[in-house]
Amino acid sequence: MEVTVKIFRYNPEKDQRGNYVTYKIEADPNDRVLDVLEHIKGKEDGTLSFRRSCAHGVCGSDAMRINGRNMLACKTLVRDVGANITVEPLLGLKVAKDLIVDMGPFFDNYKKMLPYLINDNPIPADGKERLQSPEQRARFDESTKCILCAACTTSCPSFWANDEYYGPAALVTAHRFIFDSRDEGADQRLHVISETNGSVRCHTAYNCTEACPRDIHITQAIGEIKLAMVTGKLE
Ligand code: SF4
Ligand code: FES
């Protein structure tokens, strides 16, 4: 099938502002949008810039707006988006070049959530792991699936309005550790989240949940964090 692909192009070294360039190529309906971009870069214009690594929905590096919605290019089939495809960078983060955005502020917010196990107690004398029941592990299983693609944060109207908001991805990271029975840093994380740019900025728009390529129930996770802040309960 013939596919018309309109791509946002911007080179800060040459352009005052971005513009759209349209390419017409042959594609198979089962091709992914990432294949289309690779084809254009390989055959039409080698200067086209975008991020990708795993090409299989694991690394989170190729989130972009495809026909107005945040998606992973490697998980989006041509047949699902049609013969007219518009590809743009994520909203709310500075464009570095074409479809590449500066992920620095996104990862700064991730780091604020202390994304590592906090437990200063000595490990058991028998040298075994800190034990956890299947039920305790299941409590935070969903939030372990995050691949840090930023599709959620950059689809959030609260983040668009105030880019100081830590954003849903950071809160999912916090959720992953706050509800881990082996971790003892919940108070520190809840303190960070209770700041002005924390969970209070979430207005349950659900855009994040819709955008997540891992089907994480993000809005629910944020709700659980808010509840923990009020009740102090971590179950
Ligand atoms: Fe991406 Fe989902 Fe993680 Fe947000 S929660 S960064 S959308 S994987
Ligand atoms: Fe890794 Fe798409 S290239 S998630």
C-alpha cells in the first residue's frame, strides 16, 4: 500500500522553527511505524533523527506522537493507523532534533523518587534474600512494568500546564517502591510526592493510563499513593 507520512522536522543548528515534510512510500500493512521511519531514513533522507533501540517494545526509547496520540513506533502497525500517518515528537519536552526530545527533565523527576531499594537493616544472617510472599510481590507488580518511555507524562494536561510537575511516570516509579514490603523508604518518597509539584497536580484526566504502552493502570496507582499519604497504610 502507498503510505503518506508527514513528519515533524527540526534541526536547531539550521532552523528557526520546525516544519513538516511529507514522504510517500510503499509499506506493508503489517509494517510498524518504526519500519516506515527506518525506510525513510535509509532510502529518502538520512538526516531524519529519531530514537530506537530494542525495536520490540522493551526499551521505551521510541515513544512519539503518531496521528496525535502517544505511542511506541515499534509497537504500532501501519494497518492500525492508516495510509496517512503524521509523526511528531512528544509534547512538553524540548525538541532536540526532529522526533528526539530532551529526556533530561523527565529522568530528573524519576531520580527524585529515589528509584532503588532503601533498607538499611542487615541482610538475614543466613545470607538469603529478603523474603516476600507472592501476595506482597503482586502488590506492586504492575508498576514494575514501566519502561520509562514518557508517553504518560507527555500526554498529561497538568504536565503541559506546568512542566515542574513530577508527572505520572515518576509517580509510577514511586509506587513500585512504596508498596514493596522489602523497602523502608516510603516515608521519604511520600514526603517528596507531597510537595507542590507532586501528586496534588494529578487531576485524574486518565490521559496517562490511555497512553501507556504497557497497560499500566497509572491513574489508579497515583490514587493508591494519594490514599497512602492520607492513611499512612501501605497495604
Ligand atoms: Fe511509559 Fe507506561 Fe512507564 Fe509511563 S508508566 S513511562 S507510559 S511505560
Ligand atoms: Fe525499544 Fe520501541 S525501540 S520500545
